[in-house]
Amino acid sequence: MTPLQRRALLLAPFGFAAIGGSAMWVLLERLRDGAYDPHAVPDPMVGKPVPHFALPGLQPGSGFDTAEVLKHAPLLLNFFASWCLPCAQEATELMRLKQRGLPIWGVVYKDKPDAAAAFLKQNGNPYRRVAVDEPGRVAIDFGLYGVPETYLVDRQGILRWRWAGGLSPSVVRDWLTPLLKTYT
Amino acid sequence: MIPELGHFALALAVAIAAAQAVLPLWGAHERDPRLMAAAPGLALGQMIALLASYACLIWSAVVDDFSVYNIAENSSSTKPLLYKITGTWGNHEGSILLWCLILAVCGGAVGLFGRRLPSPLRARVIGVLGCVSAGFLLFTLTASNPFTRLWPPPINGHDMNPLLQDPGLAFHPPVLYSGYIGFSIPFAFAIAALLEGRVDAAWGRWVRPWTLAAWSLLTGGIALGSWWAYYELGWGGYWFWDPVENASLLPWLAGTALLHSAIVVEKREALKIWTILLAIGTFSLSLCGTFLVRSGILNSVHAFAVSPTRGVFILVLLALVIGSSLVLFAFRAPAMAPTGIFAPISREGTLVLNNVLLCSICAVVLTGTTYPLFSAVFGEKLSVGPPYFELTVFPLCIPLFAAMSVGQVLPWKRAALWPALRRLWWAALAAAVVAAVVAFGVHHALTALGFGAAAWLILGALAEPVQRLRLFRVPFSHARARAAAQPMAVWGSAIAHAGLGVTVAGIAGMTLAMHLIVAVAPGHTAHLDGYDFTLLDLHDASGPNYTARVADLRITHHGQEIATLHPMRRHFTIQNQTTADTAIQTNGFRDLYTVLGGERDGKAILRLNVNPLAPWIWFGALVMACGGALSLADRRLRIGAPARRRREAAVYGAAE
């Protein structure tokens, strides 16, 4: 190694630190202008079509894929798991939505089918169809933040709304109901 | 009056720190013995001023002086006394003052215990610590003063975030901060060495105990934090790859690498530039960890609300500290020539491998933690979750664990792999048997791999003492006599390595955790993994500053009563916030973990977990920290003038 190369190598840590520092600076400036909110959950998929997927069903029901979702849209797509406490808590709200006649399709996220079936027996089954995403791959395509998470698919198969976290009466009243008027 | 005294002591500390930053460094440059001799006194003076200042803050909190803005915002008269004291560091201003206090204590410690250091080196180390202190104290005094008054004072304060009102978290920040800031001492030694242009075995020997102390504290601090997340958040997990958790893991990984590469500097005078860079990098990561998390850029449950203006101040300070040290490094490091040479297969070789792997893990975690930030710079918003970290960190752990046990039995300089591996055949065999038995029992490859790795690490850690004692090869009484003659560091390192094995076993055990979320009516029973959880009653209760809903849960195993647990939901009235208070029953080998969620139609929603080996995760970390502390007790790290130490190093080098 020539002395020059050696010096360049030893300057590399400073270079990395400088790049990192400048990035922080940009973000802090944006934070100050109110152009950046670190606490917002990213919504990369809202406004885009339903990603391509095909999932097996929760026995005895059959699974579904993108084409079937498009055929039956508009509908709510709800990701849940038996191991998640807020999922059990939002069950009441989902049952209420079911009574309003809104089709809700469920996707079991990273969970054993048996456990999910037992969960539905325990908490009531608000879903018309339930598919199982045991490895959680489809969830990645949706940009899932965690469970429970709910998506509204409109007639054209475009994702119009995403809610990360449990549905509550106030969420349904303030967010979902106005959107339902527009998109159904 | 008392807050003004605290404010004054803080201002005094700034002045002393400024003197500490300038005089000793100038003295060392000019070879002026009087200026150099001033260093310890200044460091101790700054420490005493800050101790007084912090005592004033605690006093104001204890007597409920709500005319102090910080106390009014974060305390209330109904808060228990313990949390009034620990609440002083549960907010931005107080935690930064604590940060400065611990940095001053580090400087004071070098002043007190560094009498045997050559005086230019000591002056430079204390001077560098003074520079860092002066910057952050100036920030505290001008932009984040905890003693600001509020007039008229409110009748009662706003109270503290209820999640922080917990004994585990009360002591987590001081321990964690001591670990973070403890790495300022190796950092100061590295900068001093760059200024002097010299790194030798003696330098390695001086740096190691400070690194070891900081590392042990950081290990303990991370374990406390993870334990808190486990029982207080009530999510059933122990590590969530949250940016704040990662921020503490990064300096730990770099610090672990530093700890090991400093051994090579001490014993073999190699890896000098690398060790200096690690010392700078570890402290830089600690700084970024504490401050970027606090600047509000990262989305995290732990972030205090901080104005972006303060963030800019902090960023400028970080740029000054980290930037100037890296520039100094780029210009002065080429002068450090290694003198010791070694073959790839040798103790040094495996320590290099250890460094490469630890730094790779560090880089991977750093990438995952900062990637969302960098993508945000380019206007894209995304988050990186646990799947990324699990997919990238676990594969790197496999070679790391494999090399760990092998490295400990390799001799220095040049070694043959085969004889070393032959010394480990019994550990390898036992690990394979454990992995096979587990695989047969639970049909889960990752779990089996984890238990196999744990057995390999624990037994491999014992291999070095066994080899040194010639256990099973000489009569037992001889081995016992040899045991008494071994340096403490041998036991310390064996225990610390075994501690990692215990933690890995705990993590592997947690992959077998069972959980159930059920709605149970009072009088009914839920079943999980052979345990019966009977909900006896649901009732209301009240605490000093909260009201609670309590579930009485009786747990039986095959009809035999184990315990009655009381998971509850606490509603903190002033902050209007609800927390879940988990109830855990442990027998050391498994935790029964219960959380009370909401209530529905007269039924309680319960989260029930059976977590095998969960306590081992934190117990292993405690063992690691104790191993580090035991190494600190080694005579070799404490005795001898520098010249004598260097001779000793040669003797030990020959003996090993």
C-alpha cells in the first residue's frame, strides 16, 4: 500500500462520520420546518393496487389471491394473529362492522392455523374469508408494520386506507366511515 | 435558594472543565510539570461541583419544589420517594446532567487512580475528558438547564411517565450511562496516544481495566433495560430491536471488540491502529446512542420530547468531538507501526476474527437502525423490523461462537489448529449431543442449534482453566494448587464467556415459549402447556398515585398449586395513562408470565405465557458482567510502575 492509499484508508472513518452527520443535519432542519415527522407510520402502499399474492385458506375455508380480492372488492383486509392482545381487543369492533354488512377478509399473520382457528372460536369470527400467511411473506409486500393492521380495498382494487393498530369505535367513526362513503 | 446553589455549582463546573480542557493539554505540550500536575485537582474539582449540583436537583425533587420547572413537569407530591429521586434522571434535562456528572466522575477516577501513569499521558487523558465535559456542560447550562424557575409555581406537578415508575428502570439509566460514558476513558487514552504519537504494550495495559469496567457496566445496563422491557411493557418479548435498544447494543459490540483487541496490543504490540479506531468508535457510538435518540429524530418509545434547536446544538457538539478525533486519527495513526507479528492461526488470529465478526454485526445493526433515517433524507419513509436483524445477526453469530471457544485454547503467535481442536473434543461432543437431544425432542432446528451453541460456549469457556490446571492429567491436589496460582483474569474470562453461553441458552429456550390470549370469566380456567390458570376474581385496588384493576389468578400444575398471581392494569390519574403490570412467577427454569388486557362482557382478556429458561437471558448477562468485574480484580492490572509493568508483560508473554 502506498502512503497515499494508507492515508485515504485512514480518512475513511471520518468520511463515513461526515456523511452520517450531514444526513442528521438535513433531518433536523426538516424537523424544525415541520417537514418531517419521525413518529408517522409509513404508508407506502396507500394509493397503490393490492400486491400480488396467493395464500392458502384457514381450514375448512379456502384461501384467496389478488384476483379474488379484486372480484369481491370493496372490502376490508385485516391482518391478525392469535398471539396479539390488541387483535383480541379489536374483535368487538370487527364484529360490529360485520353487522353493518361490510365484507371483512382476514389474513392470519405468522401464526399456526390451529391457534388462529381457536382464536376465532374464542373471540368470534368477523371474517367472510380467512387466509393464512404463516411465513409472513405477503405481509412484507403489504409493508405490514405489525398486527393488527387493516386495509381498505376499493372497487378498483386500490388500497385506500391503512390503519396500524387495533380498530376502536372512534377510529371507525373518524376515519373509516367517511372513507367508506367515498369508496363503496 | 437550593436550586440557585445547584445552578451556581453547574456554572462552576463549566469553568473548571474549561480549565481542565486547556491547562493540562497545554502543559503536556510544553512539558510544564506544574500545569500537568494541575490535571487531577481540576478533574476532582469538576466532579465535586457536579456532585453538589446533582444533589441540589435531587433535593428540589424530594421537597417537591414545583417552582423548578423541571420538577413541576416531571414530578408530583403523591409520587413515592424512590421515584422522586430516580425521576431526576427520567427526563431530558436531568438525564443530561447525570450524563455530565458521570463523565466528571470518570475524569475524577483517572485523577485518583491514575497516579502511576506517566504525567504527560495522565495530563492529556484528563485534558481530553475535560474538552468533552466542557462541551456538554456548556450545552446543559445554556440550552438544557434543569434549574430553570417557574413562577407562579403550580400546586402540584405533572407527574412522571408511569412506565418509568418502576424499580428496574429507576436504576437502569445510571448503570447504562456509566457503561456508555465509561468508554470515554479508553477514548481519552486513544486521543492522548495519538497526540503523543506512541502506542505500546504499557498503553494497552493501562487502557484495559477502564475498558473492562465500562464494558461490565454496559452489559449490566443493557440487561436491566431488556429485563424492564420484558416485565413492564407486557409484550412477552425481551428484545425488540427498537432504535434505543440498538443504540445500547452498538457500543457494546464495538466495546467487546475493543476489549479483545486491547489484549493483542498489550501482549503482542499489534493491531495498534485498529484498537485506537475502536476506542474512538466505541465512544462515538455511545455519544450517538445517548444523544441522537434524545434529539427526537428517531421514532422510539424511549425518546424524550426535545426541541430541534437542542438537537442542532447536540449535533454540532457530536461533530466537534467525533469529527476532530477522526481527523486527528487520519493524520497521526500512520505513525503507529506494529512490532509483533503473528500467523493467521494463533490466539491473535482468532482475536482478529472476533473483531471482524463483532464489527460486522455492529455494522449490520447500525445499518438497520439508521437506514430508515437515510431513506427519510431522500424523501422515502420506511421502517426496518426484527426480521432484518434476525436474518442478518444470527448467521454472523454462528462463526463468532464457533471461534470463541477455539480461540481460548490457541497459543499466541503461531499455532496448529488440530492439537487445539483435540483439546476441545469433549466440548464439541457434548454440544453435538445436546443439539441432537433437543432436535429429537422439539423438532425445531434453530432451538437445537441454540442449545448446542450454548453448551459449546459454556464448556469451551471451561477448556482454558482445565488446560491451565492440567485437570484430569495431574492429581487433583496438584490441580488445586495450580488453581490458586492462576491470575484472576483467567477465571474472569472463563466466567464471562460461560455467561454468554447461559444467555444463549436462555434465548434458545425462549424460542419454545408458549402463549395464549383468552377471555376468561371469573371462576373459569384457561389451560396452557399443562398449567391451569384459574381466574378467581377481578377487583379494583388503589396505589399512591394510581388506581388499578387486579386479576387474581391461581396457577396449578397437574392439580398442584404453584402460585397465585396478580396481574393488573394501573391507571395513573395525573398523566391519564394506563399501564399493564405483569405478574411473573419464576422457578429459575421457566417463567409463568401473565398480563391483564382489557375486559369484555364480564370476561377478562388475559395474555398467558410459559417462557422456558427466560431468566437465564439476564442471569447470563449478570454472569458476564461479574466475569468482567473479576478480571478487574486481577493483581496484574493494579500493581507496578509503568517500567516494571512492561517487564512483567514480557515475562507473562513468555510464560503463556
